[in-house]
Amino acid sequence: MKGVKKDSSPQIVDATFVTEARELAHLPPEGPPETAIAGRSNVGKSTLLNRLAARRALARTSKTPGRTRGIVFYDLQAQFPDSPAGTRTALRLVDLPGYGYAQVSHDERRQWRTLVEGYVKRRAALRLFLVLVDARREVQPDEQELLEWLESLGVPHQLVITKVDKLSAAERGALTDRLRRAFAGKPPRTSLVSGETGEGVDHLWRVIARHCQGEGVPNGSPA
């Protein structure tokens, strides 16, 4: 994936569901480099995942919060623009359980947290962790806590602001200031995307490609 053009998404040749693991013992064997995706249960996670995979319904979208109850793995075969003709790159997208607004019991939320923490700490194939935040909402304490935890573990991560198509021009202009305030002037590396329109997905793919090739930049550096 070296030499991936700026703002160039790959052609997704194949995208398949692998498994859903509700216990650490049931995680699939290590395989392709993994990009984990986490966010509150109404952040548009499934819509963005489907956009990344270039599939309409690889990940099921639902109006019911908290539908994802385990860690869901999807395998992709991607043809990147600057790769030799016919060359495919294996990647894995990992859909983590939603949090925040999910209408589930506190016990189940604690189980999700244990599951996600165990996955992050033991998964050698994990290359990048995407933390999704709705562009229309302030960054919440649990999202800040998640980012700080990833930083403490040295896990490469990216803040992904979703649903930017819902913002007015004035709201877009104010977004950078909001993020600086939320992170005391030092926001993490950030991507602005819309799963609905595809805006920003080329840039996000460039970030994923760089990290999955082991060419990630230190957190806090420009994306």
C-alpha cells in the first residue's frame, strides 16, 4: 500500500462477514491488519463501515441503539490505486459494540467494556483504532477517556467526526474551535467524514492504509 495517492480510496474487490465474538475466547485467529471502529450507538458507525467497504448492507444499520452486542469482524480485499494491476491487499474492519445511548443494562455495558479492553490489549493485528463522534454533539467524557486510554497504551488512534454533511457552513467553521476547547487546545489527529455522502472517506482510507503498512505517524501529528 505504499505510495497510496492522497485522497484516493481503494476498489473493494471483496467484503465478507467473518464472525461476531461475544467472549474473548471466541476472537478469530490473527490475520490481516485490523482497524477497529468504536462510537456511541447513534453515531453512524454502520453507515461509515458500509461506505468504507463499498457495500450497502455489510454492516446492518438499525434505529434501535445497541444492536451490535459483540465484536464483529469483516474481511476486505482491496485494490489500491498505485498497486500493481491485480494486486489485492487483505484488511480487516472490526466493529466494536456501541456505547453511551445504547438501551442495555449496566451489566451488559460492563461486559462490553471488558470485551473491548481485552481485545485492544491482546490483539497484535490491531493497527488503528477509530473513535467516532457525531459532528453535531460535543465530545463526551467517555469519548475523551477512551482516547486517553488508547494514548496510554500506545495504540494508534484517530478521532473521526461523523455526519459532517449535517453541518451548516457556520457550524463547520466553528468545529475546529469546539475541538480545541474540548481537548484543551491539543485535539488528537482528526478526520471529518460523512458515511451518507462519502465526504472525507478518501482521506480516512489514506490514514488506514498508512497505519496498516506500519507507517503511522505519532499521535498528535497532522494526519
